[in-house]
Amino acid sequence: MACCFPGGKGENLIVYAFDIIDNEKFWVEHSRWLEGVGYRLRSRYQPDKPPPQLRPYREAFFDTEEVPIFGSLIDAIRISDNKPVMLKKVSRQNLATTVFLYTMSFLCKTVKWT
């Protein structure tokens, strides 16, 4: 996603990609751990990524690596087979969530999905 910056019109418009927003900081803080357990986040969420640079509108606006997330879901790549997956940030504070996660982990281990 991009935001306009004064500098031109049409194809000469200069824009910059959004910096990491508060909602995304969780993913930046956990990206190395996630990679260690087999999931790679987009380059946007790597802690050592430099801040966004000014660039032409067409290049910045359609860069899927720079699209911020606004909810608790994020796309990632499962390293073992290079398949796209979705990860969700959940609160483990309440009992219902803990029971749900336990049940789902049990089902995933025992049920053969076709």
C-alpha cells in the first residue's frame, strides 16, 4: 500500500510505502521465532528491513510485499514445502481459546484431511 507524496502527477507521482504500524509490530517481533519453527513472513516483517524508500507510484502501489495488515491474520510461507499459509494471532488468556486450540491441535494430529 502506498501513500502520496508531493512530487508529480500521473506516472511521475512519487510515493512511499507505509512504515510498520502498531498492529504489525507483533509480527516483526516474532518473525525470527516463526522462521525458526518453519514459517517465513514477508520481507516487510523482517526486523532488519530498512525503512521504505520513495519510488514511482506504479512500482510502490502494486508491491505486494509492502501491503500492511490491519487484522490478526497474516500470510506466510511454510518453509518445508514452500506453500502459502495464513497465521492468526490469538489471545491465550481466556479458557475458551485455550480449549479450542487444544482441541484443534488434537484433531489436526488424529484426523487425516483429504
